[in-house]
Amino acid sequence: MRTDLRGALPPRAWAWLCCAALGLSLALVATPAAFGAGAAAAVHHPTKGRVARAFFTTDVIDREPVNRVLVLSNVKDQIFFFTDLRHMQGQTIIHRWMYKGKVVASVPFHVKGPRWRVYSSKQLDRSDLGKWTVVVTDSHGWPLKAGIFRYVAAGGSGADAPVILPPDADDQKDQ
């Protein structure tokens, strides 16, 4: 006999229970015991510093993005991913470009100062339509931030119309 708990619990309680179960599962998987003997060295220590800004743009001028891209028409065939790093000097971060769930490029950066702005770019094939992702990782592959944009056919309207926003001025004030 199957019992469905979702009907027996209020929606908030059900959501909390699911989150708690997921957190417990992740905690059990991430413990050294889950990896076997000598796994203590495999446990990731948190990266020092932070990613202040990370997003797609159509260009970078004087180390600043000119806009923020959410949806881009395939009239354009190049895109940039901009990242503003704080207090990560001495570390390596990587832009991992992904298309259709596969890594298509990895671009490492060696951070040399307390505020370090970097960007990578991708020449796009006009037929590579769909979701593109860049995951910013530390040198161990630990994800720090991610950005997503959709590449659409020219002449789209509604959901497929290009969406390009100005860079957020509030982000730049964050020192």
C-alpha cells in the first residue's frame, strides 16, 4: 500500500521536509567517510573571497561590461562573460563554458589583487541556439557563481526577443 505524504502535510511543511532531507543527503555524501580511507584530504575547504559580479555582456571596455545579456539574437556571434572578484588574490578561478550540458571551454585566471576583474569570450556559431552557461569555479572545480543566457534565432518576438539590460550601477558601488 502506497502512502502519499504530500496530502497529509501543508505545502510549507512539505517544502521544508524536502529541503531538510536534501541537506542531510548532501551532508552525508560530503563527509570523508563517504569517500573511504584517506578522504579527509578530498574535502573541499571554502574559497576565500567572493565573486561580486558575474554575467554575460556583448563587450567589455576599460575592464567594465557595457551591458547585461539574458537573451541574445544570433545576429551577434560573440559574447563575453565578465567576473569581478574580491579578496581572492593568489587563487585561480576558471570560467567553464557549457552548451547543451557539455563543457566546451575552460578558461583559467590567476587572481593577482584584492579586486580583480576578468572576462572570457566565446565566438558563437549562429546555429548553436539554446541555453549557454558559464560556471565560475575555484581551482578544485567548486562552483562559485553561474550565469545563463539564451541564444535565439534573429527576428524572434515575445519569449525569443533579445533581452539586453544596462549593467547594474548598484553592483559597481560594492567595494
